[in-house]
Amino acid sequence: SYELAQPPSVSVSPGQTASITCSGDELRGKYACWYQQKPGQSPVLVIYQGTKRPSGIPERFSGSISGNTATLTISGTQAMDEADYYCQAWDSTYVFGTGTKVTVL
Amino acid sequence: EVQLVESGGGLVQPGESLRLSCAASGFTVITNYMSWVRQAPGKGLEWVSIIYSDGSTSYADSLRGRVTISRDSSKNTLYLQMYSLRAEDTAVYYCARVREGFDFWGQGTLVTVSS
């Protein structure tokens, strides 16, 4: 079965840049998405098709994809960005990554 | 305004069945792809099932045969019928609309399987 691997945790200082990676075979062609989930809340789509941002998502969130790795970048990280982040792709079924906890120190 | 409201969760015993509902507003369920995703306590997201606009369905291998996804156009509602529930099915179950990604999610309904 298809798998997406993410680092368990990422720490970042306020105002700095956080990068979260997601690795999976041939990920470039699998419509990678990213979701933010804060404690006790439902997930929110922040990036789709690897690089596109839904309306209402701040510009500090950006996505890139190269080969087998998708990256979510949060520029000028704010305290409100502290959350769990999940990547997701489609490979005949829908698959979520293992999740990354972003801590803003 | 797009809204998804799940209901039907609760405490059930192992082996029992349960049907979850997801009432949609602000869009039409049958013209969209609709999905269920679950999250066990303290764990990550796990995709469960999807129903496409043409009515075809797909299920996660781990749940195939124990869940059935369906929809009711008159009620604009999505359902997940679950059978032979196990302790490991304990989770918050979310419904979500699928367009460019899972773009709208409900608040989730908690299913607890325990004797």
C-alpha cells in the first residue's frame, strides 16, 4: 500500500520559516495536499495540487513538490500556526501522511 | 455557506453496528465527491471511504466489508454504515467534501467501541 512519511515534529521560532516534508513514491503526480489541524478542531485544507492555496489561506503558507518529496513552507511563522500538519495524496485510494507537529517556540 | 454536520456517534459494544450521518448545506451532496475520514484518539488521519458523484464507491482495505457509504439526495445527507465494530474502530469520524483536496470538513462525531 502507498505510504507518505513525515517528520514527527518541527520546531520554529516566531517570525522564522518552518519547512515540513512529505515523502512518497512518485509523489509529484499524485495531487499532494496539506492540512492544518489545531487541537480539538477539524482539519483545514491549506495547500492543494502541491502548490496551490485555497482562498482564505494566508500567503505565508506555500507548497512545493520535487520528485518524491512535497514540502509545506510557513514563512514568518506565527504562534497561531502551531498545529499538526498532514500531507495527503491519491494513489488509487486516498492516503494521509503520518503527521507533523509544528511547535512555535 | 458550506456546512457539514455529523451525527450518530456514541458508545457501542464490540460486534455491534452503527450508522453515521452527515447533513450538508450550501451545496449538493450527489453532485460532489464525499468522503469519510477517521482519527483515533491521539493518532493521525485515516481515510475510510468515498462516494463519487456517479454513485461509485471506494473503501480503505482495512475496513472493506465492514462499512458501507451511501447518500440520500432528498435529505442532502451522507451516511456511513458500520458493522461488526471493534475496539480499534474507536475514533472521531469526519465527513468531508472532496474537490481539490478535502476542502470542507464537518466537526466530527465520536464513536467509542467498548464493552
